[in-house]
Amino acid sequence: MSAQPDPQAGFGIGSDTDQQETREWMDALSAVIDKEGPERAHFLLEQLLEHARQSSIDLPFSANTGYVNTIEPEKEAHCPGNIAIEKRLRAYMRWNAMAMVVRANRLNPADGGDLGGHIGSFASVASMFGAGFNHFWHAASEDHGGDLLYIQGHSAPGIYARAYLEGRLSEEQLDSFRQEVDGKGLSSYPHPKLMPEFWQFPTVSMGLGPLMAIYQARFLKYLHARGIANTENRKVWVFCGDGEMDEPESLGAIGLAARENLDNLVFVINCNLQRLDGPVRGNGKIVQELEGEFRGAGWNVIKLLWGNGWDALLARDKTGKLKQLMMETLDGDYQAMKANDGAFVRKNFFGKYPETLKLVEHMTDEEVFELRRGGHEPAKVYAAFHAANEHKNQPTVLLVKTVKGYGMGKAGEGKNTVHQTKKLSDDDIKYIRDRFNIPIPDSQLADIPYYKPADDTPEMQYLHERRKALGGYLPKRRPKADEHFTVPAIETFKAILEPTAEGREISTTQAYVRFITQLLRDQALGPRVVPILVDEARTFGMEGLFRQIGIYNPKGQLYTPVDRDQVMYYKEDKAGQILQEGINEAGGMASWIAAATSYSTNNRIMVPFYVYYSMFGFQRIGDLAWAAGDMQARGFLLGGTSGRTTLNGEGLQHEDGHSHILANTIPNCVSYDPTFAHEVAVIMHRGLKRMVEQQENVFYYITLLNENYPMPGLVEGTEEQIIKGMYLCKPGAEGDKRVQLLGSGTILRESLAAQTLLAADWGVQADVWSCPSFNELTREGQDVDRWNLLHPLETPRVPFVAQQLGSSTGPVVASTDYMKAYAEQIRPFVQSSAKGGRNYKVLGTDGFGRSDFRSKLREHFEVNRHYIVVAALKALSEDGVLPATKVAEAIAKYGINADKINPLYA
């Protein structure tokens, strides 16, 4: 964030020692503006500034303008709509939004607790929504791809109120606000998962909406540049609160928007000066601060602060005292002005200077209080939106000053408590009825009825006509794309499915790269692949794609890359296919979300592959991943260099032992930790079938390794078992002493080595099972348990884990490169695989990572082959198959320090 701006910044330094000379300079500039235009004036000013710099004059920088409207009254675009009818429609929406929230909080359930809801936010933004819905926001139609709306989450009641008037929602649905369990309720905030044909974007996790919207706007440009969709007439409109802009994500990508000239992006920041508890900047001016941030980043900034009534006062302000007073007054004081009355405003605002007090001497206190802020002046809102909509080559931000709780009177208008205000007294409701002239009689007021005019009234006809002219109703979400693709047959990826040649070793990361390279060759689906990188292409062996498909850059490549003479040089291209986000995981995820939801927002199925260090995935951008689930994203997340012990040398911050545990918290995230190349191919092919061919609302998280080793190839018939999460990888020889070894990722290879040691050193045979997904095994097992619980008279179902282990004997040992909790999830299903239960030991990598060689790390975390052998022998001893002395012998034989500190605490 920038430093808090000086209220007087940009308005002179020191005192004026020659006012006559100053006036001559000002008159000269005015003459240039009048006779030769603003562009000539701008040129002359630039020349003067450069001359001053060359003369070593220190020029103070200010990105701020005066605390007035950016657009002067005479330059405001005229609103073509019927202002009177729009005012009536807004009044009905205000009423219905309030009624819905208040009615929901008068239900008083037996178990206590209120449903909550918000009235004040929509009250402050109603005029802006009205302008957008009536004049600017296109729905998807044959000749328009549709504008995308990121609605400020706490304003959702107002959107429902509009949809009710439009006939899209019923009174029964309004009465089920925040009551969703029975399937007919309305979600508290915008949630595509819960209302899949209504809301497009979840926005109420503060800061994510602005971030995702920037990358959404960029993705529209990307699609157009690559010829996949015509998006040139589409806009992304983003509504934020001024308090929300304190979230780092809100401002974190505004530089990208300016750098890539995203003129299809409009931010509307509702500057009601309040956050949830109090003022956003009580001791400062949030509008000026945000202006500096955005203008400094290269955005077009439009300030709308004052309504029509202020125009005449400013025109009569010959001394400049009113503008000075506007700048000097702090936000905390502005809030107080609207929380009181006209007499208070006259005394405490205008009364500061005789000149300003004189400006309002002809006005009553009521007229003084009715001087509105810009966001409540529909004609000015229209003009600001029009200017933003027409602006080219820059993103635009509208800083619109409003009053939180506008129209609520003493119940909340401008008060610190307004955000939590969801219960209103009968007097409060009567006040709102009277203020907005809602035709509901006193006799019905206690019921707080909804109001909807008859269909043949001018208001209702106007409402529908305006949306018809703009292509249909909004918000509206497309659950499935109209287009269809057939995924290439699994045989297309034969090279990855087959065993590696003797002496040739690859990693699962290389298997992924080979898979995506083959997919890119598919004529139909190849162009829809979206590789996303965060500056680690060479780490993952993907640099070969640079020249093959290029890196997207709207400006192309204006320089000659230093590696131009190499085969795999760094190639940027206006139609490039790779999205290279730099060192920016949040940006990479936001780009992935835009691509992963393109089937809905653009009616174009895209297949994003975002690869990154697994440690910097869910742990770092978990909230975005949750939002992706809400948005029904479809695509692949690839966690490279995964596991706690594979990335030797990098240490604590890089070594991931818990991403799969985090992945399993997202219901529609399907996650795998494969060991072999053929597993990668089978899993990714199934993912394509589900997400592209069947348009199923899931996304995949697959961890990849940077270790090279021989790949055994696919055993025909194990494909479905791989997908379900468990198959017999290598059976042991015949023998009466037996164990079952389970593993995933890199540690499965330790289980295979332990199999050899158990047979050679202890006469114990082991069957080794590859478990590419303990998470999928867990979900299936828990689903079976649930079905059995609810169907006590039916034949019990058997979990897949128990099915796989049912014919085997001996205790079970599971080992992974993740925390023990990962494999612990399947304990109930392992134990149910044998009558009387089954001994189950779990090894994992709990604790902080550290730098060393892989073998040392696996010894430290107690997941190497020796610890697996010891765990197996211990389980056999507990089962009475071996004496405990054998366990002690093994500990001594393998040099294990039994008294070393638990790695969890090391």
C-alpha cells in the first residue's frame, strides 16, 4: 500500500510569493486548453516538467487529483433511460432486499440462532447496480459473449430482489434465503456450487474477486488472440468495497492489468468509507489513497464523489474554499455527517469557513442534508459507467462515494453498526416504506410483504425491455458448454504406458511432459490445452514447449532473447499458448481458474495444466483452490517435486508432506500420488474423459516426482484399480509368514526394497500394493460406510480397500512421503478386510523438512526400507507370528538409533 496521502498533496508547496505571475501562468494554460485542446496542454506540461528535471529541480510526485468528481458536469454523458421509472424500480428492490433479510431473521428457530444477512451494502450500491443492469451489462447472446460480473458478496440480497421482480425467483425462494438444505433456498452470498445456473463467481472471501477478475479479463484477451473466441466486445465488471482493498490480493495484480492494457476490465469500488467494524480510513481519505495506488499503477481513474446538488455550490466557489474543505475533511468526519442531520452538517462541515457557510445560507437544513454523494445520483453514475465503458488501452477504476445503509435512517445509515443490522423494528420498516414510497398499507406492514408491480405496469415493462435489449437476464451461469470433444484413446499415450528401455530412467514429471506434448498434437483438443507456469519450466523439463507453442504476450516479443540461437529459446508471441505468470503462485492459480471455468464463462472448453512446486500450492493459495471448487473448475493441478524427502537440498520451506491432506478438504478435487509413468498416463487420461468428454465438475491434483528410475509399464487390467486408488504392484513368493506393504509416490520404491529385505533377511514374504490415492480410497470407503449405516436391512457393501486385501493374509504396513494422517485415513477399511480386525502400521513424514540427500531424509523421517521392515516385523510379532526379539535384531542390524528424537519434534 502507498503511504497515506497528504490531503493537500499536489496543490502547491510553500506560499505563493508572486500571485500575479501565478495567475498569468494559469491563464496562459487555460488559453491553450480552450484554443488548442487538452492534448496540446498535456504536451506542453510534459515538456516543462522534463525541462525542470534537466535543470535539477526536485519535482514532488503526486498521483492524486482534487477531491471532486473527475467528470465535469458539462462533460457527463446523458442517460438515455427513464430516470423516474428506474428510481421506482430501485425503491422496490431496496424494499424487497430489506424484507427478505428481516423476514429471515424473524423465524426464531427452536434451537436458537439467526440466519444473518446484510441490508446496508446493497443500500449503498443500488444506483450503481441499476445503471449497470439497465444500460451496460450484456448477457450472453448470439452476437455477444456476455459481460462477466463479480458482484460484491454482501450485496447479494439486492440481486435476489431484482431477480424476483424479473420473475426469475419466486416469493417462496426469497422466503428461503439462507435456508438451503431442502434444495429451494438462496445462498447467503454468490456461490456457483449452490446456485449453478445463477451465480458465476464467488466473491465474499474478500480480495479473491478482484484478483480473479484481473486474470479473467486477461484470459478473455488470450482467447481472442489465439482465435478461440471473439471476446473483443466483452467486459469484466468488478464490484468491491473500499475496506476490501486492504486485502493484499485486491491490489496485488493491478500492475498486470495496466501492463497488458486490459481495457475490458472495470473495477467499481464502493467507497462508503466503512468496513465491518468502523471507518476504513477514519484519519485519512481512502478515495485519495486508492486513486494514488491505481493511477500510479497505470489505470484510468474516475472519481464520482458528489451528486448534482454540489455542482451549483462548486460553481459558486470562487475562492476555492469548498474544494479545500472537501479535501481537508477526514473520512471519519464524512461518516459522521451522514449519521446525523442537516443542522449538524451546516455547523460542522460548511461552518468551518465563512466562505463555505455562505454558500448554503439560502438552503434549509433538510436541503443541506439532501446533498447526495455521487454514488446515489443515477445520472452521474450513468456518466461514470459510460466513460469507463468507452475507455481504451487501460483498465478503469471507478471510485464511487456512497453512504453505507443509505435510506435506512436511524436504523443504520452511516453508522458503525450497519453491517450487522439485520433486524429492524416496525418503526424502522415504516420509515423505509415512507422514504421510498412503497405502496404497502399500514395494516400489512407488520408482515413485511414483498412488493411486485403488475406485469403490465410501466415499471415492469421497462425492467424487461432493458434486459431484452441487453441480451437477457443477469447474473446467469452456463453449467455446461455447448461444444463437445472426444478425448484421444489411451493408446495414443502408448510411449508412457510401456516399460522404459533398459538403462533408460525417467521421472513422473517427464511422464507428464510427454503426456501433455502428445496431447498438444491432437488437432481438436491440442489448441485447448493451456500450460500455466510460475517461472519453473526448466525445473519441470518443459522448456521445450517455449518454441513449440510460445508464451503468450499481447505485445509479442519486442526484444531479441539472449538464448535466441538455441533450439529451446524463450519465445514470447501474441498468440502464444503458454501462460507464464512469473514468480506468482496466486496469479498462476487465478489464471488456472479462468481457464478451468471457461466452459461456463466463454462456452469454450479449455484444459489447463498448472504445474508448480507442490509445497507452494494448497498451502499457499488454499482459499483460491476452495473458490475453484465452488466455481466448478475443471483442469489439472500438478504438484511438482512433491513429497517431504524428494527435493533434496532445498529444505524446510520447499519440502511438502501435507498437500494431499489439504487437497482432500475440497470435495470436488480428485487427488493422486502416482509412482510410475503408466499411473500418470492412466490417471490423466481418465481426468480428461471426466472433465472434457463428460463435462463432470471435478478437478485433478496430481503430485509429480523429480527422481529418475526405471518404469515397469502398465499391467493390462489394472487400469480401474489405479483409478480407484490401489492395485497389486508386485506379489511376494509363497510363504507362511506374510505381510502386505502399501505405498505411494516415491516411498513405494522403498516398500519394494523392503520386500526384498524381508524375504532375504527374515524369511518373510510381502505383497506390495501401489496406492496412487489414499484420498480416493478414503472417500469410497466412507461412502460405503455411510450407505451401510443408512441401509441396515440391506446386504452390507464392502469398501474397495477391503475387497483388495480380502484374500490376502498378514498385517498391513503403509508408507508414504506424507504425514501419517494421509495413510491413516483408510485404517477402518484395512481392519475390516479380515475377521477379527487386522494389524495396521503407518509410516509418514510428520515434522519440518530439512536439507540433505534423499537417503538421509528418509532415514530421518523413518520411512525408508529399514523402517518398513521393522514395522512389518513388529506387526508380525504383535500377531504372534514372530518373537519380539526379531524386531530388536532388525533394529540393531540396520543401525537404527532407537533413542533419536521423534522427527515430528526434531
